[in-house]
Amino acid sequence: MKRVAWVLATWFGCGLSPVWPGTVGTLAALPVYFAVRGHGVGGVLAAALLLTVFGIWAAGIVADGSRMHDPQIVVVDEVAGVLVALAAAGPSLASVAAAVVFFRLFDVTKPFPARAAERLPRGWGIVVDDVVAGVWAALAVLGLRFLEVIS
């Protein structure tokens, strides 16, 4: 089970990227998004929830094994978080791109309560802060869609 946790936590090795592993993990979530978006917002959010639950488990195992609070190689949190953001995306590629960019912005800046969520124990702190960043990104995308900046 430890091997499964490591594969999931690193999102099939994306977290091992020597450059910007968080961004690589974020972009590696796009195939999941495109596979489930035909099921609507509910399908995207179901995938995000599933990856959040299993991501918390996997991130906790990797954190314990590496003896680090939030190892950079764990990127399943980016996958779960960006899927939350992508749930708000419309049909256009501009909308998808906006969700990804806003997610990365909020993942890095950690607006309230994301920074506080980082202090949760083990895998919870690793994953939940990114889910919060995904909620902020979804709100930003919905705002742009409401203003008809993107579709």
C-alpha cells in the first residue's frame, strides 16, 4: 500500500519533476478533467472529492516516510485543488486556462483560510490548503464568466 500511496501522492511521478513540481502536477490534472467534464460539474467535483480523500491518505504516508511536513514531491493536492477550480470552468479553453492560472496564483499566495489549513495534521494540511485555493480560483473564474470576460 505504501507504493500505491507514493504513486498517487506524486501523481504518477509528476512530483519528481526537478522544476516546478506543483505546476507540473497541476497540468497533469488536465487529462482527468477532460475525461470527466462530460459528466458536468458534478462529475468534476466527484473526481476532486475522490482525489481529496485518497490524496489525504497518500500525502500522509509520504509525509511520514519522508519525515517532512509538506514534501514538494506530493502533488496530488494540486490535482484535487485544480479540479475544484476547473469545476467552475466553462466550455472554452480560455476558461480552463483561467482556472489553472487562478489556482496556481491562489495556491502560491494562500489566501484565508488556506494558510491556516496548512497547519492541519499530516495529509490534511497538505491537501486541504490546495482545495481552499481551488475554491478561491473557482470563485474568480465564476466572476469572470459572470462578467462575460470568458465563457
